[in-house]
Amino acid sequence: MTECNVSGNKRGCNCTYEPCPRKGICCECIAYHRRNGELPACYFNEMEERTYDRSVENFIKIYRNMKKGSAG
Ligand code: SF4
């Protein structure tokens, strides 16, 4: 069985919510946010991540704005 690479995952993690006990444990991270209708920090850019609004609605809003920006 493969061990979880927590320290490696942490190096690639953009989440700024430091007290989180799930940091680096990506399976717990995504399960937690999925339960709450959210996505993990790594779906958001640096600025948006810091708002801690990880809702699917916010993700869709950002994604749509990005698409509009690239279309025009
Ligand atoms: S994205 Fe959420 S669950 Fe994952 S490390 Fe950050 S605060 Fe914790």
C-alpha cells in the first residue's frame, strides 16, 4: 500500500488557512469540501483562495469571468 505523501502534498498546496488539520492530506481535504458544496483551495488562484469562499458557485463565477476575459 502506498503511503500518503503529506509533506510533498504540502509543498504543492496553495491553501493559506494554516490551522487546517487536513493540509497535505488531499483525500480528506477534497472530501471535506465536497461535503460542504465546495472545492479545495487548489482550484482557486492566489487572490481568490485568500477569500476562503471555496463554494462551487464562486468557482463557477470565477471560471465564467475568466472565459469572458479570454474571449474578448
Ligand atoms: S483547502 Fe480546505 S481542507 Fe484543504 S487544506 Fe485548505 S482549508 Fe484545509
